Amino acid sequence: MAGLSFYPIKMKHLLRTASFLTSYLWQILANLLILLSITGLSLVIPRIIQQVIDMGIAQRDTGFIVRSALLLLGMGLLTAALTASQRFLSEWIGGHIGYDMRNRLYDHIQNLSFSYHDHSQTGQLISRCIEDVRSVQNFVGSSIVELAQLLFLLFGALGVMLFANWKLTLIAILPIFPLVWLTFTFGNRITALFFHVDNVLGDLSARLQENVTGVQVVRAFAREPHEIQRFDETNRAYYKARVRVIGEWSKVMPSTDFLVTLCTILILWFGGSMVLNGTMTIGEIVAFNAYVLMLAAPAQQLTWLVNAAGEASAGARRVLEVLDTKPEIVSPVDAIQLTDMRGRVEFRGVNLIYQDEEHASLSDLNLLVQPNQIIALIGQTGSGKTSLVNLIPRFYDVTSGSVLVDGHDVRALDLLALRKQIGIVLQMSLLFSDSIKANIAYGRPDATEEEVIAAAKAAQAHEFIVGFPEGYETMVGERGVTLSGGQRQRVAIARALLMNPRILILDDSTSSVDTQTEKLIQEALDRLMEGRTTFVIAHRLATVRRADMILVMNKGHIVQQGTHEELLSEGGLYREIHDLQLTQHAVFVEEVEEVEVPEKRTYHTQDLG
């Protein structure tokens, strides 16, 4: 009985999803009433058949047989209508619960901190939102209703049987007890197996998502056979996990079939003896056998329901794992609404250590930035540049110290109000599968068409946009792949311009484009930076020369700060970077000048012959 005692613990995840049912109590009650009506009609039918045998057939009463047949026909039509209504209502409830669960899961994922997404696979989250919610929805929409009907039939048939002949009832239900025990122990095993199946399915989804997203890299390096093999390995693991479920199922089903057959054998043996002794009529034994089959069928169906419950419980566990994850970064209850931001930013003794990392990304960092200043950050990869700017919009929280905007600790500010006043343009800006107009207006969906066009013109994007046949209604592909890198950047700049942010963060926005496009983007950025506190992450010194302050970072520390001229005269790391880039540029020019252009040759017919 260990499996039986442990089984409810396995179901605790599924029971917790009952909170999604509270919005549909009236529909659920109506569904239960319909089920009770269907069960009542089902319990009456064997009694009518008994009377047809004992009173109609035995006494050759044709009229009684016809009336009973018409009554059964009417009951059948009524049962069919009720069953159709019950099925529609069950699917309606299940569909709405799935809709609510997906929405809540998606909303929660949107609010989870960056640190959570840093350690989560996209495919796993997609699998939980779709497959795991589907398993819960199917159980609530159909299986749980069948379970309720099973219980109604179980107690109804058992009550009628005990009233008719309690001795035969006790004999007939003896095989039901091992059947129920077998079913519950099966449920204990199948839930764990389905949890493994769902995890492997999440891995399969993650593998598929990763390879579809990186298809250009795969083909560029001719790694299709390698990726096909990796997908096959994950797909095979999913197949084996499903086969294990089928294996458990194949062990249980023959046993349940045998036990149900044993019930019928006991009825015929002992009930037949009672008929021969005259203590029961033929009609009674037929009706009694019908009730036993009515009782055995739900017990047998319980195996199917436990299978569905096991799958739903595993899905519910994976969904609840996400819902139980508390967002690390949220607005405080008494958050300050900083609606009129000036743009003064201060870092006081800031230390930052990312989750699961031993070394600090930022150490004892102090910095004061006045409104409208342009701050440039340079340094080697991993020096802490992006970590520093990510603290301003609270993508991450400091481990110790504080980041202040206009004198307020960002942890005391309303998160949405803070981020709405911070514009970000990344090196590879993401665009959504929508129109160019919708992408520009993403931060301000209420913006007018004139405002969108004005932002695009300021970002040097209007000219290429109107060159498309659909203009601003042109649909861009997934992640904006139908646009060139420079076009994506200018759309992203227009998106930031339309928000009119007080603080602007530019993360190496011109490093991956050609010189001509860089010039256009730089002109757009110059307009974007006017009258705003701006943080510019760059690797090219030409990009940061005009900054009011340049921060040279190394291993999480600000090792130098000042203007371009001040840092050059000071020497140190900045001067080394400056001289290295000048040397590289000079070598490049020299190599270009040394390239000989081959003279044109005039080919004659005899030369080609």
C-alpha cells in the first residue's frame, strides 16, 4: 500500500490548479447536474430491461414490450442530448481554464527577472506554455468530468445492487478492490514517468528552437549533419521516455481486463445458482449483471483516468515551477513615481556578483553623472561596461551599494515609470514580426502617424522606409531579418527617439555596419543624444571622442576617467587602446595602397582559340 499512500502527494500539483476553476463555478455546477441526470437515466435502464424480461417476454405481453421500447428510445434521445450538452460545457470549461493558465504563465514569465532568463531555455518555457498547459486543460476539460461521472455511477450502481441482493453484491465486487489498488499504484509510477517525458519534450523543443534560430550559422559552417544527429539523439530520448509510459500501460491493462472478466464470472456462477434455486429471476440476474458491468467499467476506466491525471500532474508541476518562481526585481509597494526625470545618475559603492558566479562583475564602483552629459565606456570584453548600464533600468540589482537616479535609489522607484524614461539601442537591436510602423511605435503604441514619421526622419530611416512598396506598413521578418543591419539600427533608433527618453543607453550601436551606414547612424544618434543623459558603450575611439566623460573599465573597475584629451595626456590603458587602433588603421591603409591593380588585357580571337 506504499504506492497508494504516496499517490496523493503526487497529485498535490494537480490539486493546486483548482484555483483556476473558481471563475467557472456556475458552469461546473451545471455540468455536474447534467452528469447526475445522465447517471440517473443510466441506472434506470437495467431496471426497465429486467421488467421487459420478467413481465413482457415471460408473460408474452407485447404491449408492455412496445411501451418499454418506446420509453428506452426516449431515454436514449434524452441521454444523447444531455451528453452533447455536457461534452460542450466540459470542453468550454477546459478551454477557458487553458486560456487563463497560459495567460497567467505568460504574464509571469514577462515579469521574471533577467537572471531567471539567463539560466532558462526558451524551448523549455515554450513547452510549459503549450504542452504542459494542454495536458492540464485536457484533464480538466474531459478526464475530470469522466472521473465525476465514474463516481456517480460507482455509488449509484453499488447502492442499487446492495438493495437488490447484498450477498451477491459483496461477491461480485471482490475483484474490484485489487483493481483499484493496481490502478493507484500505476498512477504513482506513471506520474513520475510523464514528468520525465515532459522534461525531455522541453529539451526537444529547446533544441528545435535553437537550431531554427541559428540556421544561418549551421549552414554557414556546413554543420547540418551534426545538428541532425543532435536532434535525433534528443528525439530518441523523447521516444524512449514515451515507450516507458507505454510499457507501464501494457502491464496494467491486461490485469484490469482479467479482473473485470472475473466479476462477470462470479455473477454468472453464484447468480446462476440463485436463479436455479428460485431466489432470483432471469431478469434480475440480467439487470444485476448490467449493474456489475456498469460498476466494473468505471473501475476499468479509472486506469485511463489515472493515466491522464498522471500526465496532467506532471504538466501542472512544470507550470507551477514557473509560477512559484518569484520575480527578484519588482516595484516596492510604496514605489516613487518619477515622472519628471532630469537624468542625474549616481553609483555609490556598487558591487555586482551575478547568480552562480564567484567573481564580481563590478567592484566598489563610484560615479556621478550630471543631466545631459554623454558618458562613454570602453574596455575589453568582460570589463563590466554592460553590467554597469544594466543597473540603471534595474535589469539586475546591485549586490551591495546603490544606484540613484535624480537622488532616488532605483529600488525605490516604480519599475515601469523608470524604464519608460530610459531608451536603449543595442548592437543587434531586435525587431518584432510586425510592420515597421508598429516596431517604431513599440514603446508608444498611442503615437500618431506623424510622430512615427518624424522619429523615422530624425533617425535617417524615412528614406529607405518609403522605398518599400508598403512603406511604413511593410512587414519585417522574424527578428527583423528582412532588413539590413543598418536599417534595423535606424528603426531601433527611431523607436528610442519616439519614446523621448531622459536617459539613453547605446550599446556599441555602430560596430557591425559599414562606414557609410555608420555615418548615417551616427548622425541619427547625434540627434537622439541631444538634451539627454547618454551612456555610450563603444570599442571604436572615434565614437567616443566627443563624450563629456570617458570611462575606461577593466575587470569591473573604472581605472581611468576624463575627456579624450585628458586621457591621452595621462597615458595608461586608454592611450594603449588609442595607439593600438591608430597602428592597426595605418597598417590597413598601407596594405591597401600596396595592392597592385592588374592591367586590363585585350583578348584577340586567336588568344581564345
